[in-house]
Amino acid sequence: MELQAPKGTKDLLPKDAYKWHYIENKFKKIAEEYGFKELRTPTFEYTDLFLRGVGETTDVVSKEMYTFLDKGGRSITLKAEGTAPSARAIIESSLYNEMQPTKLYYFTPVFRYENVQKGRLREHHQFGIEMFGSENPSADAEVISLAMRAFEEMGIKSLKLKINSIGHPECRADYNIKLKEFLKENYDSLCDTCKERYHKNPMRILDCKNKSCQLILTEAPLMLDNICGECSDHFEKMKSYLDSMEIDYEIDKRIVRGLDYYSKTVFEILDNDIAICGGGRYDYLMEEIGGPEMPAVGFGLGIERLLLTLEEDGIEIPKPRSIDIFIAALGEEAKVISMSLAEKLRRKGLKVDIDHMDKKLKGQMKYANRIDSVYTMILGSNEIKDNVCSLKNMDSGEQFEVKLDVEEIFKTVK
């Protein structure tokens, strides 16, 4: 058997790590500018959290979760999304007792058993924003503006924001009656999944990708046309906040999102008509999993999908220099001195590497070039005798001598 990573997983190799660091640092910086603080939750949770929080009629729960019994016979699920674990952490740590809102961000692995395709893996990674404690539509507008700003700063030009409201449970119950009535005569033509949704959660049928179901839904009543006055007012206020921040948007009445906990606002951000971010409001999630009443809004995005988007848009992530100085030591005495110099320069904040393979000078210079070192220091018996070292700028090719002194070398290289 060939030793390889499991299907749907991918190694992050050192040559690509800087791209992930760029995205993580960009979102971290912007999130903290908006007052969000980092949360880290476990890689696995008790299965009941997702059953109650995400919803049994969703594809995530019914088809995609990695669920197993641990050695104690408890049902455990690898993290299928980031919002329900965030809500659980707030309840467990009693963060709801603190001054609100609670503003959180996270980077997390997510596990879903689904068809592997371009930009979609069984283990992928998400960045997420969660704001708990506010029912104000200004919170909706703020999390949207955060995402839009991050994408704009990354250079994505073809952004399109689509928004909708799917109401709260009361007005949605009335809408579901209308939708079921509309679908009744075409019930037998629905796919098996939608037949099940028809009885449990009719609105989820709108999210079906089956072409025959989509054809049936062409003239279906839409939730935004059937929301109550309260939900309509919330939606209009959110739009006014987006207008005030000069954020363009398009109303898409067919957006429902794929998870059952959403209410009122739902939105997607697209690049060249491909969704790269999605979110909305989930005012009843906390109560669903046993917590206090605590409205919330947020979004999630896949980092692998975003990297692919940047690549397809021709946006090059700036690659940092990996090493400031490589010390090429010739002989054992020089090797001992190079070890001391490297440690002292590292403690001053420089990125320093040395030879551990006993290469000759030509091999060490070749290696310094391969690791993209800014400078190479050449240190041999003659340099030690004269208390100097030879520094070569690897970009310009200029080579010059510097006193064999940590401070002098640091001032030259920094």
C-alpha cells in the first residue's frame, strides 16, 4: 500500500506556508481592529451539539459529519463548522454574564465527508467571525463590512455582496405553509432529500442543487416577500447601515444558507459569481443548545477556497525573505564561531541559518541562494585571523568585509 494522506486532505508544505500566514495575519489584524478577540475550540465535540445546533435536516448533519464512538461509548463528531462550538464555549465559560456584545474570531480545521473537488476538501480550514449578544442590525452590517474590507485589501476586484432575510421562526412558519401548498402538486417529482425536507423543514428545499427541484421552484413564493414587520424593519435598517458605509449589495431572495440555525439576515460574498464567504444571523442558536437567549450574527469562509480565488484572479501574495543571513563556515574553528554568531544574531531578531551538512564553499553558496537568503557571510581561517567576515548581498552580488563583531554585522544586515 502506498503511504499517502487520506482522500480529501492535503499537506501544507513549507513553500506555501507564507500564503497561509498572509491570509491569517490579514484577517487577524482587521478582526482586532473591529474589536474581535480570538477563540480556539476543540477539534471534536459531542455529536449532540451539532444535531441540536446545526439541524438534522441539513446536509452537514445528515450526510457529511465524521461521527464515531470513543472508547467510553460517547458519540463524538469532528468539528463540522465553527459557530455551534463557539456558542457552546460561551455557555460553558459563562461569557454571557459579561458586558455584551461578545465578539470572537477563529481559525479552525473543519471536517466534512463530501465529494472531493477543486477547492473543496474533507478537511479544510475556516476563518470565522461571531458576534453574540446584539440583535441590532448594525451588528449585521459590521460583520459584512469586515469581510468586504479584508477581501478588498487582498486585491479582489470582482466582489459582489448578496443579501436576503429569511425571517424568524414565527413568520417562517406561515411561509412554510405557503411553500408546502405550492409544492404539493409536484411532491412526487421532488428528489428524495427534498421529500424529507418537505415534512421537516420546507424552506431548505430552496437550497437544493438538483436541477429538477430547481425547475419546480421557479415560481415558488419567496421568504423575503413573506416576512413580518419586525423582520422587514430589521432588514431595511441593515441596508441603511450598508448604504452609510458605501457598501454595494444586491438583494437575492433565493439565499437561504445551508444550516438550520439561521434567522433574519443571510448573505453571501461572491467573486466572479463563486461564493467565497457566507453568513448571517442566528438569534436562536444559543437557546437551541441549552443556553440563554442571546442573539448573534457572523460569517465563515474557507481558506483553501480563498487561496484558490486569489490564484485564479492573478493576485500574488507577497513572499517574505526566509533568511536574513546564511553563515558559510569553512573549517571547524569557523564552524564553532558561526554557531555563536548565529545564536547572538537570532536573539537580536534576525533570521539566521548555517551549514549542517559539511558542504564545501560552493555548495554552501548554492544552498544560501536556494533558501533565498538576503546575505551570505563567508567565514574561514583568513577572516578569523584578520577579525573580519566577508558579506555578500545575494541580490546585487556585491561583496565586502565587515568587522567580526555581532553589532557591526547586525547594523549592516538589518
